[in-house]
Amino acid sequence: MARRPLPRITNSGNDRIVRGRELARSAAENATDVLHPLITITRGLRRLAAAGRHRWSGTPKDRRGPLLFLLASIVLVVAFLPFGPLLATITLMAAAAWHGRDRTASRPTGPDEAQTKRLESLYEALVPYFSAPEDPAPLFTHGGDWAKAFVSYAFDGTGRVSQLTIRYPAYFTDGEAASRARIEQLLHTKSGRGREYRFEWDEEGNQLTVTALPPLSVDIAAQHFVTAPGETVLGFTDPAGVQRTLPVTSGTDRRDVPPVVWRTGVRSTEPHLLAVGGPGSGTTTLLRSIALQTLRHSDVLIVEGGGTGEYACLAGRAGVLAVECDLTGALAGLEWAVHETERRLIAMNRARQAGQPPPDDTRRPLWLLLDRPTVLGQLAAADGRRDPQSLLQVPLRHGRAAGVTVVVAEQFDGMECLSDPVRQHTRARVALGTASAAQLEAVLGTRPPTTATADMPPGRGYARLGTGPVHRLQVPATPDPYDEATSEAHRQAVLSLLPERIAPADGGPADVTDVTAEDRTGPDAVAKVAAEG
């Protein structure tokens, strides 16, 4: 028996439904226009009746009788007058129409005098940049009409411009970074300092949209974030920048905020990170926040070039292989990391060739956190020893396959001393603190679409993952819990995230200085040396 084809579903029914909805909507709008006087009179009658009931309920009972007699007398007089009922009906309809009118106050359609002066000032300031002598019909002229150039505008509660869309001539060189930077600097100055602005250039439509951004929240402290293994929260950004939110706790409040999540692992395109900032910008806070997040499922080796003891709270903790502050310990620890990376690669390659899963001792990620390694490089050059950065080439190049992640934090004045492998393989970038446009471009690879304020709080800056967009960033507050200036709330937040302390066998501090090449065969080499004393 031959199969019958299934009936074909056509779109004619949907088209009829859409046309029916349009007809019903247009009919309702026309009916509203036609019946508008009747609707107004009905609303007025309802209001008059409500006013009469309110007046009757407010009248004392001993005066209601005379009031009824007075109303009955008026009705009789009107009934016996010539054209009395008609005049009474017309009067009642007029009163109902008056009371039924729309009483909503009409808002002003244009800017007030102060706002108009601000727009005129912006327009006059843009004339030298958006005009040309050979233009027969210039859009920007001195004393011209600003309404033709400003498509939309908005003001905040203080009377300053919060949003502005500018239409500029097509011959403006909006494809050149220098031309765009001049316009952005001018608008930032004229629109009001002390705020961050986002500039969105529509080269195809010849329009520029300027938006005043609200400040990022600085009250989010270190805590357990809801992330998957291999995900690290660098900080938090604007809601329009990312498509994800995380629940966070700030004091007694709990809310969802958009994070900047950095993904590491075998499939990551940005396996290593470079954070650059000025003194007090928050790069150490960022590394401390990363360490607290990764210690839940990784081993961490910390090299502190500044020697200020900012990571003393992590020394001797579970998962922390070592916290090295001197040149000898840093060289020994990084040399062990090189051998560990090679060992993992060899073990994983052998397992892959045998058709087996990777060994268990290669699955736990290893993180190398280096804070200001150029300081140790200068000490090594003075002593004629090896630069610690030269030992990062193997972990940087093969770290993604071996499960090794490198995070380097440096200051702007030490960027020139960073080695080429560090610059080439750290595709995730973070720039914190106050910096010039040239410094931000050198770190991020492009200019950020927003302007920074003169006084930026610690941990505030920008982040860019690979070739993605530049995000505003606010690092979670993760101060040193041993610092006397740290508040009690932040101290307890950091201490609650620290792993349990593991004391060495002889009670002495762990050291990796005397680790030999034969002992550098696994992530427990540092603990082995500590146990041997």
C-alpha cells in the first residue's frame, strides 16, 4: 500500500491571524478616536457622582432633610421653566466634559534654558572638528542649529549630559584613531569630568553615541563564586558587556552582577594572563583573588618579586607549593616548574599513545603566580645569575597542554623589562589603575571604548581576553588579612577562603632551594623537601 504524504502546513493561517490582529488594532484605534467625547463625558459623570456621594456622606444627618428639600425645589423649578430640562442637560454634559478631561500635566518637550546652553556649548566646541571650508552645506557652523546635529540627548539629575547621539559629516576621518581620540577627549571635557563615558562609533551611519556610565560597585569582597572548574572570576563589569551574571553577597544583600570570567585549560585560547598597573592599583589584589579561587582545585606556586610579604597568608596552606620572595627560591621553584611541565607532557603523550587516559598526577592544574618578576631579574643581572623570566618559556609555550597556567603581574614602569615569551603568550590582559591611552593600548592591544576618571579606586581598570572586547573591570576586594589597615569584614572574608594550614614535619618553613633534578618529578616535590627538613 502506497504511503500518503503528510499534509503540508502552510503559512496562510498565520498570515490571516496577523492581518486580523492588524485590523482589530486599527479598528480599536479608530473607535477610540470616534468615541473619545463619549468616554470623556462618561468619566466626568463618574467623577461628579463620586463627588456627590462624598458630599452626601460628609453632610450631618440633621441637615440631610433640608438639603433634599432644596434639591427637589431646584428640580421642580427647572422642570417648569421653558427649555429648562434641555438647558439642565446641556449644563450637566458640559460639567461632565470639564471634569472628565485628561488632567495629566504636559511635560516639556525640549530642554530648559540651562540644558540648551550646554548643548550649544557642545555644538560650538565640535565645529572646528566637524566642518570644512569647502563644504557647501555644513552641518556644523558657528551659530548654527544644534538640533540638526544632535539626534537625541538626555540629562541626569544634576543637569549634565548623560546620553548624546551626534550626527557628523561623512568626510570626517572616523577611521583614524587620532581623530576619534580628539573628539572623545573634547566630549569628555565638555560633558563633565569625574565620570566614565562610553563612545560608540557608527561609521556606517555617521553617528557617535556618548553615554555616561555609572560607577562600578566596589563593595564586593572575596567569596566563593559559582563557577565551573577552569573558570576564574577576574572581576565585575557592566551589564551590557557580558551575557552572564553571578550571585554575590555584599554585606547582607544578595544580588546578581555581570562578571568577567577567564577560562583556562586545554581548550582555552587565552591560557596565560598578564596584569599591569601602577603602585596601589590592585595587581597584587588580583593575584591574591586568583589564588584563592584556584586553590579549590589546583596547586599554586607563588613568586613575589617585591618582597613585601603580601602573600604570607598563603604560606603553608594546602595546595600552596611554596611562596618564594628571594632570588634563590624563585629560581629553584621555577626550575621545578619547568621539569614538572616536561614531565606532564611526557606522561600524557605516553598515555595517549597507549590509548589510556592521562595519569592522575597530571590532571590537577598547576598555577604559577609571579608578582613583579622584573625586580628579581634585576637582582639576577647584578649577581650574574639567570633571569627567572627565562624559566617561563616552557610553561608558557606548553602550559595549556600540560595543565600549567602562568599569571604575571607587573607595573607600567617595568613593562620594558618583560621578556618576549611573556609578552607573546599572555593573551589575557588586565590593566589597572590610572594610565594614559598609550599605556592602555600597549597592554590591551587597543584603546578602551570608555574614558577613565582621574581618581580610580584600587582594583578598577580594564580587561581584554584575547582579541575580544575591552571590558571595564572591578576586582573583588581581596586585601592582605594580616595588614592592620584591612577592615574586619574583608579580613574575615579572606580568612574564610584560605585552605587549612599544613605544617612541615620538623616545624620549619618549607623551602624549594635544594630540590634536585631527580626530585622534580611531581607536584609534591616541595612538600617532600619540607618533610626532609
